[in-house]
Amino acid sequence: MWVILTINGLFLWWMISAVGGIADDCAGKVGTDLEACQTGTAIGVGIAFIFILALWALVDVILGVVFLVTRRRD
């Protein structure tokens, strides 16, 4: 049980650090370059968010099945 909680905590930390740690690499750009940079950054963050969320769900399903199969029955 603690392994599942630890892995979920690590995924939560990864999600927060990935989405919250997006650097503003668009400094010094103006006009259409700024808009393109901001759009690209937003798309990249969205892709990263969906990837981490899908991986998190997949790992949770696998861990849940393993937990249900290997748990002790009293």
C-alpha cells in the first residue's frame, strides 16, 4: 500500500514541477515571434501534461491490478 502511495506522490510532484516549472523563454521577443513562442509553449505544456497524466493512469491501473492479485485474504 505504501508503494502505491509513494508512486502517486512522485507522479504528483512530477506533474507540479513539469507544469509549474515552465520557464519564460519568450523574453526579448515581440510581435508575431512572441505570439508564436507563447503558442508553442502552451502546446508543449499541454502535451507534457497529457503525457504525464496518461502515464500516471497507466501505472495506477497496473499497480491496482497487482495489488488486487497479490493481497492477502483473511
